[in-house]
Amino acid sequence: MAVRTGAQFIAGLRDGREVYYNGERVEDVTAFPQFQASVASLARLYDLQHEERYRDTLTVDCPDLGERIGRAYEFPRTQEQLRQKREAYRIWAESTCGMMGRSPDFLNVMLAALAAKRSFFAEFSAERADAMVNYYQHCARQDLFLTHALLDPQLDKGKLRHEQSDPAICLRVVDRNSDGLILHGIKRIATAAPYADEILVWPFPPTFQPGEEPHANVFAIPMNTKGLKTFCRPSFAHPGQRHDYPLSSQFDEMDATVVFDHVLVPWDRVFLHEDITLLNRMYRETRMRELTAHQTNTRLEVKLGFVYAVLVKMAEAAGIAARADIMEVLGEAVACLEVIRSTTRSAEEQATRDPDNGLMYPDLFALQAGRALGPVFYPKLVGMLRKLGGGGLIQMPVSLSEFDTSISEDLERSLRGSGINGQDKAQLFKLAWDLCGTEFGARHELYEMNYAGERGALLAGIQREYGRKQYYLDHLQQFMGRL
């Protein structure tokens, strides 16, 4: 089975997985009110793959597998394939207004990156390399939706994993047998874990020290694996309230903690284990950064573009869109949007072929600019929403259904704007509030600030690895030599 429909995706989630919300087990994640809308939004992405106008962008014939697969799984060997991958990311991101940061294409392209670097896993053993490639092929053929969990619980940050007061908290190998590894402990933050098909686990950041070998493992298992439990955060969704909460009622991605209670991970699902040297090298040397940032920057472009459009409509509703100071605010939003938009296209233009596997990789340094600036730009645009909305964001009706009550005439008079009636303006401001004032909006601001890791470390890494540094230093040296 390849290229699933939305109905097939939903049916696959009824598998007896162990998910808990508010301390109680969720019997059917597809019917649970707090998850139902997000599951439906994800199912819509799978259905888009079958629409004639999108089919040849979202899916592609794969000669290596002998069948059609999702575009994100494709190994890009030309610049045109990179462009097509970006277009596929854009179509899916626009379906969710850029609000689903962990849509299926993110982990799909990560898997493709890992499998494309078979040589890296072969340094451990041929068996682990085969396991990685076979797992990628399995996911591509089944068109699966994966989550991942990278982080340990926030414990004593002054101590290593094995030095914690309870070293069993951080996920580690506790035993092994002929069938596989036995793992016990906790990982977070697994976004969309309650309704993903499988989970890919690898530790981040890649700063493992001697003594932490039992914690240095990379593997994947189905979400219904025996002993795997998923604990959810409070939901920010508003089921059935699409008019009043246009985004959170559809796109609230549930974040979760995953608990491994002596879970058996079969050997064919183990890709690295108990090797701190390889684990510390994996993030960089598998080149997953280039391929995943190509997707995340595309999604961020869509998200910023959506917020920018809301800003323009708010300024128009207030009758101030042509005012010089507001034009300056909107122009700054455009500049932020265009910088992120340019990163993917610049990266494609400067793509280079890797002699190890023949793949074309988008330029890392162009993409890293987007990863470094996104955490600045998104909060900046959200701040613009608050500035333009002012007190109008607070004084909203409890529900737009109030326009169907006896107070509708007074509501209409109190809320109308410049060239817009009161109900339409209220709908626009409800949308803006969902972006900048609700728990959903706060979660997204925090997400964009942190999803690429701690920004200071990211910037330091960019400087440390900057491949064009010597070019500019040589130019300076030539100039100085002529003085």
C-alpha cells in the first residue's frame, strides 16, 4: 500500500495504543474530542495526494521502490526535484495555514535523509545500515505518519544523564536479547504522538559524554508497541468552535511525553545503539539538516505569509492601512516574510551534489539563516498583531453566535470598521486573537522560538561551520595586502 487516503490514515490509528489524557486512557484517539479535529486536518493532507491538481506534485513514481510514494520521501537528484519538494511542502502547509509544524512531510524527509546516508550507519555495522534503509522503505511504501522524540525530561541540567538522582528516568538500554534491545525511561516532546503511526527516537542535542552510552540510541517503533505509554499536555483545541477559534479548533497539535516501560525494540528497528561518537556525529553527517530545514523553512514562509495577510486586513479594517507608520510596520512584515521565502530558493539555486550518494542537497548556510531568523521574525509579526489590534482584540463577543440574538444590532454597531461590517470584523479579530492571545497562539510563539534548539547555540554553530568564511577572509586579506 502506498499513498494513503485520509480514511486509511484514520483507520490505522485504531490499534489499541496506550494514550492518556487527564489521567484517563483514551479508547479511540480518532474519536476523542480533543484530537478529532487535528486528526481530520491530517487526513485532509493525505486526501490532497489523490486530488488531480496536486497528485503529480505531492506524489512521485519511485523506480527504486517500484511504486508511487509521497514526494517528501523522494531522494532529490536534481534541482528540479528540490523545487518540486518545496512545492509539495507548500501545498500541505497552506492546507493548515502553516500551523502544523509536525505535518507528516517533516519526518518523511528526515527518514529519507537518514536512509540516503547508509554509509554513515554502516560505520557501526552493515546490519544497522540495512535496518535504516529497510525502515525507510517500509514507511515510504506504507505512507506512514511519524512523530519523533528527542529530549530528556528537564531534570538537573548540571548533571549528565547517568548522574541524575534517578538515572532510570532518561531513556536507556537496560537489557538485550536475541530479539532486540530493552529500553526503559522517558522522552519528550513528541508532537502529534497520540495520532502518529510510529515514533522515531534519537537524542538531542548531540553532546553525549563518556558514561552516557546506554542513553545513546536511535530506533523506531509503532505507537501501539507493548509498554509504550503516551501522556498528553492540556489541549488548546476548541472542538466545534471554528468561527470563534478558527485555527485552534482545527490545528492544535498535541504534544506528549512518551514513557517506555521495558519496551522491546526489535533489532530491525535499531539504527544505532550505545555509541556516543556516532550519535554526536549523526545530526551533521547524515545531512538531515539540509533536507529538513528545506521543509521547515517552506512551512514558516507559509505561516508568516498568513500572519502578514491578517495584519493587512486588520489595518484595512481600522482605516489606517495607508498611514505612513502603519505602512512601515507592514513593510517590515514583508521584509521578514521575503527573507524566509528567499532561503529555500537560494538554497536550491546553490545546491550541490554529494559524491557519497549522488543526491542534491540544498545549501545549508542559506537554510540556516532561516532557522536563525525564524525565532525572531515570527514573534515580531505576532507582536504586530497585538499592536494593530490593541483593545479591539479584548472587546470581542463571547461567540459570533451572539449576532443571531436580540443584541445583534448593537453588536453590529459597536464592532463595525472601515469598509467592513461588525460581524466580519469580529471574525477577523477572533482569528487574530487565536494567533496572538490564546494558549494555542502562545504555544506557537514558543514553538517557533525553540524548535530549532537554543538560538545562541544555533548561531554559534552557524559561525563554527560557515563554509564561505574563508572566501570573505581571503578577500579582506587581499585588500589589506594592497594597502
